[in-house]
Amino acid sequence: MNDIERNLHNIQTSIPKEVTLVAVSKTKPISDLMTAYKAGQRIFGENKIQEMAEKWENMPKDINWHMIGHVQTNKVKYMAPFVNLIHAVDSYKLLKEIDKQAKKHNRVIDCLLQVKIAEEESKFGLYTEDIINLLDSEELKNLTNISIKGLMGMATFTNNQQQIKAEFEKIAVLFRTLKPKYPYLETLSIGMSGDYKTAIDCGSTMVRIGSSIFGARNYG
Ligand SMILES: *Cc1c(COP(=O)(O)O)cnc(C)c1O
């Protein structure tokens, strides 16, 4: 077994089977993704649309591609033919564009709403009131080619585990509060390499793990 196979195996066996593992392969070459693919991994996460589209074109077609990064409206068209889940949707405007592009390909694209849970100003996302307003809005009913499946969050970039836990608890409480009224919310996407165990303890149903599988990224 090489490092990628071993890391993947260790993570797959350490998370509960009802938690979905997204292998975050951004910046990594196709050969690394193929190693994970051959070991059985079928869900890959990327944060740049162009890079994801190139990998999609050159890799087996039974892969589920997740866009985990911030999405610019004008780039949605490049992933509309194939993307399976868009994690970081943070505006009605973006949803509308995803719906429009999905229609052209006769598809329904699954989306998660990004919740702002980190203290940092730089983090994208919606506040609780925005989420509720969006889910209750009449306009949303016109968007027949998107399907909102849940919530996504990113904790503050810190070593303070208490703070990370508090932020994950916050989104988990919101998720559990909304679920009875909006039963189509089935996915809670929280947890990365450094904090996925905490996220799972808080109720994560989907973890996005990159460096712990593929090794550190080199942005050179
Ligand atoms: C890069 C990235 C990850 C994975 O990060 P690792 O720490 O390498 O596991 C998860 N989620 C998002 C949104 C990312 O951009």
C-alpha cells in the first residue's frame, strides 16, 4: 500500500459508515486521484471549477464531483453538465444561476447552503435569518432545477479545539432545528483533516478531507 491508499483506508475505517467521505483533491494530480479511485473512493471535492472540469474530462465517469469552494456566478456554466453537489451556496443570486445552467442540461443540481459559523470576517456564508428567509421565500419555488440538501460550514482556522467545537455545535443545532420544518435537509457538511472527529461528534453527515489523504498541498 502507498501513503494515499493507507491514509484513505485509515480514514474510511475511522468514520461511521453513515458519514460520507469527500476526498478533497484540489491541487493534486490525476494520478493521485486515480490511486484513491482504484481503492474505491468515488466522491472527490475540488475548490476551483476549471480544475474540477479538467479532472472530470479525464477521469472515469462514475465519479461524483463536489464543488466545495466559493463559486463565482459566471463560472457555474462550466460545471453544470456534471457537478453532483455544490457545497458553498451563499446567495439567492447564485442559486438562480445554478438553476438556469442546470436547466440547459436537463439536470437537477444538489446544493448546500453555507452557514457563517467562523468568527473571521473573510469566511463566506449566510446567517441563520438569511437561511430561513431563503428557505421560506416564494422565489425559491420557481427554481425547479436545484435541490437544497443541507448545510455546510467551515470553522475558524485555529488550533483552539474548544472554539472549533463551539462553532460546529452552533451549525449542528441550527441543522437539527430546521430539519423538522424542512425535511429535505439531510446533509450537514462539516469537518476537514484537522477537525473531522470533532465534527462527527457534533453530528456531521459529510466530511471533506484533503491533506490527511493526499498529503500537504504545495501551492508553489
Ligand atoms: C481544502 C478544503 C478542505 C480540506 O482541507 P484539509 O485540511 O486538507 O482536509 C475542506 N473544505 C474546504 C471548503 C476546503 O477548501
